[in-house]
Amino acid sequence: MKNEKSRIESVLVESVLRRLPFFIFHFSFFILLAGCSGGDAPKVPKKGYSYRTAPITRTDIERSVSATGTITPRNTSSGIPVGAQVNGKLVKLYVDYNDVVTNGQIVAEIDPLVYEATYKSSLARLHETEAAVKVSECSLREREAAKLLAEKTYARKKALADKSMASVADLDAAIQVLDAATAAVESAKASLASSKASVESAQASVDQAAANLSYCTIRSPVNGIVIDRKVEEGETVVSSMNAVPVLSIAEDLDTIWVKADVPEADVGGIRVGQRVTFTVDAYTIGGRPRQFAGHVKQIRKASTTTNNVVTFPVIVEAENPEQMLFPGMTATLAIETARAENVLAVAAAAFRFRPKEEDRARISGEIERGPKLWLKADGPGAAPEYVMARQGVTDDSFTEIIAENLALLEGREAIVGYQTATLAASPESRNPFMPKPPQKTKGKAPEPKQ
């Protein structure tokens, strides 16, 4: 037993000696911490909070509606279609893609042989009816002469019959001849009228044939540029109810339209004449998209519903420098609905801040009702202050301040929220090896534009 006891004691001593350096190291480390803290024991931290603030400064604020649109020529979404109104083979095409054309310029020609023959036939029919009119006129004059003779014969027979120098039968015969002559005159007049109507019908046929013949020569209806070609030389076009498209011409690409679909939630703030900026993917400057400027030309009331989203077409008119913008390009627009320049502004979150009950209790007097801004007071631990203020133009990030004595607010710090931090009892008692509390963050309004 004695030997066993001695063996256990030696094992314990050996274990203590083996762990002795570990205990010495930790004891020295605690002594070092005590020396760094001035010899006093560290105090228990306590929880607290601070304010997150944003400066009140002067800046420009712009509120805009974003939309995506398609660049189109003016007055039409895909150019003005130039079509063939008659059937036939396209024998000549005088223009090609991107050619500039003027109003009335010949751009294509359809084989006119059939329409020339029809025109000549109609013209011959016109001449025939005009000749028939002359025949009718001669027949009328002849009937009128016979009537005149019958009238004179009747007058003589009547005079003789009144003197009993002519029989009643002779008088009746004269009356019958006069009646027949009168009827013949009326018939000749009707025949002349019919002949004149035939002339008008023949003239209409001639006009129609001439029009069809003229349609064989296709002309540009506007000044513009050819953006599409539908047919090739030698093709036969067949026009039925609608004109067959041959070309599409964009009218004056120096000015273009952008057709954008704006959701109903945003269209209420858009007005004709508002400034619009837009970009296209084709052009960049220094790695950033190049901006083009325009204005709202029209707000159309023809709504479209896609996936339960109602949109309204908004037409933007813009200059097209050097005709850089092509029909069909996709544009990303920003429609300026409100703007305020060089105004006092603050982060929009400042108008949403509501102080805690303990902060409200520290404010002397009754707090006024209404929209207000809460300001950070000078001095540590001071109760927050407030000013009555309304919101002006906002871009959802920064908001214009409308209040009295604005000059007194410039440069102040508005409270936008609370920031929780772990604070020690005093700065002197804080352990230098402990991590520091989070730094207070501040919002910052954009710099004023020059």
C-alpha cells in the first residue's frame, strides 16, 4: 500500500509540473491586462443606442418615370408604305435601301401595256359617244323644223276653216301632223340626253383607265428615306382589296419618335411637353451610354393589357443628330415628371423617422401635430429637436424640404433612424483588446449641380 501511495503522489506532482508553464502564461497575461487598465477591474458593459443622421444640404432633385420604348419614324411605327394599286410585273425599281427620295419622285414602274390598251379602248368609246351626240343633235333640229312646218300648216288650216273655206277634215289632219311633229321633237331631245349621258360614262371609263395607267408609275408620297423593300424587279404584284406594299419610306429621320408603354400607375404624372432623356445600347461615351433628349409629344388613351398590367402608349419626339438613331432600336427612357433646383433637401428616410417614447418624454412641452423633421441637438445626451416641414419634390432617395426659416436648417443633421451600439461604462475603463462598437453612419445628399 505504501508503495502504491508513493506512486500516485509522484504521478500528481509530475502532472502539476507539466501544466505549470500554462498556468504561469495565463497568470502573466491577466497581470498585463490589469496593468493596461490602470489596475482597476473592468466594468460590465451596458446597452445603449445612438442616432443615424443625414445632412440637410442644397442640391437639385429630379423625379422621373422609367420606361422602355422603340424608336420609330414620325407618324408611323414602321414607315409609310408605298404600294402598287394595279396588277402587273414590276419592270423597274429605281431606289434601294437607304436611298433618299423626294415627294413625287418615281420609285418603281409596273408593265403598262395592258393598261395602255384599256385606256385607248375607253378613249375610242368616248369618241364614239361624242359622235352619237352630234347625230342626236342633228335629228333634233330636223324634228324641230318639221314641227315648225306643222304649226304653220295648222295655223293656215284653222284660218280657212274659220272662214268656212276649208273642211273640218283638213283641220283635223293638220292637228294630227302637228301632234306627231311635237312628239318627234321630244323623242329627239330624249335621244340627245341619252347620248350625252353615254359621253359622261365613256369619259369616266377613260378617267379610270388613265388612273390605272398612271398607277403603273409608283411615286414617293413624301420626302424621306427608304427603310424597307418588299419586292424585286421582275416579280408580279397582284393587288386585290389592299395595295401591295413595294417599299417603306421613313419621313425625315432627322426627327424621330420613341413609342413607350407606361404602366397606369405612372402615367398620371406624365404631361405633354415634359423633358425626356433616353439611351440606346448602340452608343456609349467613355463606357457610359450616350444620352439623347426629347419631349413628350402625345399620351394616347388606347390602353393595352399584358399579364394583367395595363399600359398606355406615350410618344416622345426627339432630334436625331446625324441620323444616328435607327427605326427599331430599343430605348431606355427617363421621363422627368418633377424637378427642383438648388433646394434644401434631406434623405427621404428623415420624413419617415418617428422617435421612441423615451425621446419624446425628454422634450419639454406638447409636440405639435403634423409632418415634421427631427433634428439632432447639439451636446451629448441632448433631446432631439423637431421642425414642422412638408415634403416637396422627391426622387424616393432625397426629398425637398418645405418649411419656414429654411436658412436655419441648412447644415443641420436630420435623424433618419436609430443605431444600436454596445458602450462601456466610460472610455477610460474600456479594454483596449475589446472590439470597438460599430461606427455611426450618415446619409449624404448628392452634390449640387453646377
